Amino acid sequence: MGNVREWWHELIVYQVYPMSFQDSNGDGVGDIRGVISQLDYIQNLGVNMIWLNPIFQSPKVDNGYDISDFLEIDPIFGTMSEIEELILEAHKRGIKIIFDFVMNHTSDQHPWFQEALKGKGNPYRDYYIWADGKNGGKDLPNNWESFFTGTVWEKEQAGDQYYFHLFAKEMPDLNWANPEVRRAMVDIAFFWLDKGVDGFRLDAFIHLQKQEGFPDVEGLDEGEIGLAENYYANLPKINEYMKFFTSTLRERYPDTFIVGEAASATVELARSYTDPVVGGCDTVITFRYFTMDDKAKDPRLSPNMQKTKLLYGAFKKNLQEWQKVMADVGGPTLYWNNHDMARVVSRIGDDTAYRDNSAKMLAALMYLQKGIPFILNGEEIGMKNLFLDDINDFHSPEAQTFYKNALALGYSEEAVLYNLRESSKDASRGAMQWDQSAFAGFSTVAPWSGVNVEAAYNVAAEEADSESILHFYRKVLDLKKTDLFIDGDYRLWDTHDDFFVYERVMDKKVGLVICNVTDQPREFVLHPLEQHGYRQILLQNEGNRMEGETLYLAPYGVAVFQTDYNS
């Protein structure tokens, strides 16, 4: 494959969290008809693919990632005919659609699991992972901890075995060692591909293999449990399973786009998962870019729920490594946000004094690198974290656990809620802000999630303001569609950590992105470019100026230059 451009190297992906995007029927929950109504807006943003979070039948223990029927639309979102209409209307606008594909687990309400509970002789028993307890069944099979806290094992009520769940106990893991499971998941994928879906985001695919024999994590005290990533993440058969799954799909649909969620994968593993010979993914999403200042965190509490600053020095090195290793497969995924993270302008930017400039700078910094942009709905208008002032407004189990643990350690309720507002995934799931009416134009009633109503930060206001974050995002994405910013080599400049500076180089053209990542004015000398004689500013945010060789950058200032050697 080398450096040949694949069609998907030109993708710009817009993630729609459907519950929070647009409510069309006044029940406070976003729906498919709502997404259809905003397709023109999505098209005008400049994206060419929508990633839709789960819309399948689900008890909603984990916001739709616990699926009870993979082939039915949850009535809260609409109907099958509406999803077919969405696919058709998106395609008319040149927009592809990918679905979340939850392949590691089902809901415990899924018919397969309900059958499996009937006993060891049931043909669906081996669709899931079972083990006997130790000491005649009285003790857990091992000491592994789940990602949602507590043990990975749950005792079946009518029998004497335990089933495995890496997430909530209502989400039993599928047994991918069973070829019938692999074939069943292929059939589900074909059902949606036959409907016109263009591909899938594979949820938690790196966990499909578990270590045989379920060995204990060493070094834990009697009765203690601990995370066991080396026993249930990134094991050797993952590529084998993925290659079977994706190659089978592509025999019928060659252009099926596959992005894998590889949360804990190293860059070497990510390169393996996207290798055109041994891997099955076109690209993967990692959670390893963002090195936060852990020294400011309380080690007794979950690190993901504590607000700290991004360490730009480490962050630059991380991205440089991912750019280097993934260069020949189109680069890495480029993202600041998703449904599992707090909003970027609050988490990393400045959502008070410099909201516009920091949102614009971060957009140019990330999305003009080599790779595929993934933009969470609302990011393009600078949506900040949802303001929640009651623990009962937080829907994620992790937030509830953090709250209890922090209060037990003596933290004030105010301090705990502040950290949750700034760090939890609930903060990113506020309703989309379309205008400044009572519920931000999302619905005629109070949204399920809550909503920030803001006069300046909504689609209607930003459409009318040519200097808005929304207009800046459109300009960034216009640049992203050019050959230079799709195919150009990536070269990080060695600068002080107050700056993030890189080039994109292709043939006789050089694009230069200069970012001030601080809340103070900064000066940057541009003399290395002077010899080329021709330089133009393609894009910048507010408050910057050039004087001779010096670029005076405003707080969170960014300027994007292009130099053409032919001139």
C-alpha cells in the first residue's frame, strides 16, 4: 500500500451523539428524524461521513452500548424506515454513514443470553464466557476487576457458574473463540451493509480475546481485585478475529470503512491493527495522545475524573510518534473529543476569557495534521462542558462511584461536583445548541441530559457571525481537503512548550501551522521561511500580527502559512 492515497484518507468524520443532537417529537431525546432534519447543516460544515452512536434496541444501562437486539432500532430513536431515509438522504449529500458496532458484549436482555441462562446444554451457552468458582464454587473464578468497578464475574441465578462481563454486569461478554459467534456478528454487519451503511466503528474490539485459564493478577491481597489489561486487552488473536470479520465483509462490500476503538493500544499495536496485510481496520482511535498532569491528582481516586492540564511537551512527542508510525497508512485519527470525554474547550482550552481563540487554535492544531479528523457534534460551535450541579444529573456509573469515594475521603460536595463537571463524559453529552431559545432549539421540552443555553454559542448566532468558531471550523476543513493537508509529510518543529508548530510538506509546497498554546501573548520569529521569498497566511484567529520576521501571537493565537517554492 505504501503512501498511495486510499479513498478514506479524504474522510472528515462528524460524530453524532443522537440522544443529544436534535429532538423532532418533543420527548426530550434526540432521534433519527432530528438527524435527518440537520443533514444540510452537517453537509455545510464540510464533513463527508457521519459516525452515529448506537441507535439499537437497548435497556440503556450504558447509553445504548448494551444492545438487546442488533437488528432493531430503539423506538426512542424512531423506526427502521427512518434510518433507511437517513442513509438515503445522507448519500444524496455525499455523506457516508457508519454505525457503532458493539462486538465485545450484548445486553443481558439479548435473546442469546436469555437462552444461555437456561443451562449448560443450551446451544447459546457457548456464545458467552463461563467459569466455575473456586473452592467448590463459593469464591470468584479469579481476581480480575471490570472497567465499571467490581469484579468481572457475576453468578448466574439458576445455576452454579459465573459469566464474564468486562463492563457492567448487565453486559455479558461474547465468546469470540466460538466460530458461531464470529459468524453471527458477520451476519449482523451484513444486515446493515445491505441497508446502505458504509462501515462501522468497532467498539472495544481489542478485548475480544481473554487469557485462557483466567490466571489471577499477581501481587494482590486475598479478596482484592485489580485491572488485568494484559489478560483481556490486545491479545494475539485480536488480529485473527478482526481479519476474518473485515475481510468477509469486504468480499461483498469492498469499500467498507472500519475504524476500531483501540483505547489502550500502543502505537505499534495500532500499526498492526491497521496493517493492510495482517490487520482488519482502516484506522483506529486511541486514548493515548493526551498526557495530563497526574501530579496534581489524588492517586486514591479515579484519574479520569480529576481536572488537570495537558502537558504539551509529552503531548507533542506522543503525536509525533503516532504521525511517524502511522504515516504510510494515512496517518492516525485526529480528535479532541468524543462521547467519552469532557469538551475540549473546557478540558484543554479556556472556556471563559479566551473561548473563541482557544477553540479555533485547537481545531487548526489537531485537524491540519496528517490523518482523519473526528469531530464531536457541537465542538464546531465551541460548546463547553454541560453545567450539572446535582450528582443525580450524572448518568455514568463512573461518576457516581467517584462521588461516593471522594466524599468518603473528606472532599466537599462542591469540590467533587466541580471535578465531575470538568472531567466526566456526562459533561460532553449536553444537548446540541441550535439557538438561544428555552432549550437551545434542541427540543420543546427539557432535554434528557440538560443543556447550556448561551446567546453567542449556538448555530444560529454563529452562522450570522463571520468571525465565529463555526466559520473558522469550515475554513479549517476546507484546508484539510487540499492535497497538501491530506498527503503532505508531517514535520514537528522543536520549539518551547508554549508553542506547537509543525509543517506539512509536499513537492514544492509547505504548510506551516504555528500555535500559541498559552493564555499569554507570545512572539515567534519566522526567519527560516524568509529565504523562500513568498509567504501567505491561509488562516488565523483574532489578535495576531506580523512585523518583519516576527509573528506576534495573541493568547491562544494560531496562524497557518503556506510557502510555495515555485514562486
